[in-house]
Amino acid sequence: MHALECLQSSTELPLLQSLRLQLAQALGAGVGVACTGVDGEPDLLWPAERAAILKAVPARQSEYAAGRQAARAAMQQIGCVPAAIPSAPDRSPVWPDGLTGSIAHGGRVCVAVVGRRHQVHAVGIDIEEDRAMASDLWPSLCTTEERALLDQLPPHERGRRVTRLFCAKEAFYKWQYPQTGRLLDFLDVQVTFSADATGFVVRAASSDTPVTRCTGQGTLLARDGLVLAWMLGPAGSGS
């Protein structure tokens, strides 16, 4: 049995295999994709990775381990030798030279995507459970314009739309950070969804935003009670 198959139950495996295939097709050649459960094995972490979770609760240790193990599987898919992925002081992954990637956890699923920097430039992915975001969080997540668009939706759809906004912004932050080094607030950027809500564009919310020139397009996928968003490519593009 492949080591990663030990991270999920037999009931989860069909979903993870199907999701990995769909993401791999969407992201294209040159990007490795791995999907696992979140119950990773901390004992399988490399020494350079363990310091980041020494004081973490067991659930966080397992989740962290699942992400690193998935990332190494994604590395192998693009012909790279597995290597340690320690955490920077800001907790972002430190990828091996020449590589870039993104790791996300949501519900019972962990996703890792990895590519060669000269080919993909940067990638960001996020995954969330497809449920309504608590309304008391909306003001800290949505710009004034985003709130105005929310008000045009039926009330029962608004909470889940905010979850999609959150997911898209998380993917954007992971995508832009390796390129700009900027830490952003959720209100610094604004998301515009396509008519069918399967694509989105992220732009600076105002001229005061630190990354006014860092815009990009992304893709949104909702399936099996999950929402995923991803962005790929250099700043100013995205896909």
C-alpha cells in the first residue's frame, strides 16, 4: 500500500482520488497534485519540519503531517525528489529550491499542489467546507462593494457566498505572498465572481492596498460538500 493511502479510510478514498484527478486536469501538466485525509502521521515528518508543531495539539500535528506528506507525493508526480518542507517564521511553507506550492485543509480533506517555479511562477489553493459563514464574520471578510452584491442575493444564499469569497481570498493570499512578500487583510482585496460562479477575479480594493498591481484570475469548484479555489501563474494573470 502506498504510504499516502494509509492517511484515509476506504470510504474517503474514492472522493480523494476523484478530486485529485479533477484538480490535476484543471491545473494542467507540470503541476503535481495530491489529496489525502487530514489524519497524517507526525512520526513521518522530516526533522526540519517537526519544530513547527512541537507545541501544537494532536489534531494540528496530524493535519500538518498530512499536508507535508501530500506535498512530497505531489513533488514526485513532477519528477522531483521528496524533500523537507519546513515552516518559515510566518508559518508559510519553505519550498525546496526551484519549487513553489500550496497546501490547504478543509473538512476531512488535505490538498497539496507543487510546480517548478520557472514554469508556474506561483500557485495558491484553499479548501473549505461548503456551509454558510457566520454572519458576525461578514464585516471583517467583505468589502463595502462585496456586501452590496451580497444584499442582492436571496438571504439563504448569502452565507455560502461569503464562504466562497473567503476561499477565493485565501487562495489569492497564498498565491501572491511568494511574489510580493505582503501580508494582507481580507478587506484589502475584492473578489468578483463570474456569472456561473466557477471563476473569479481578485483586485485591490483601493489605491491604498499594498498590492495594487497584483491582480489575478482564479477558479472555484464546489463538490461533495467542499469548496475549492485556486490561482496559478505570475502576478497580473492567474488561472
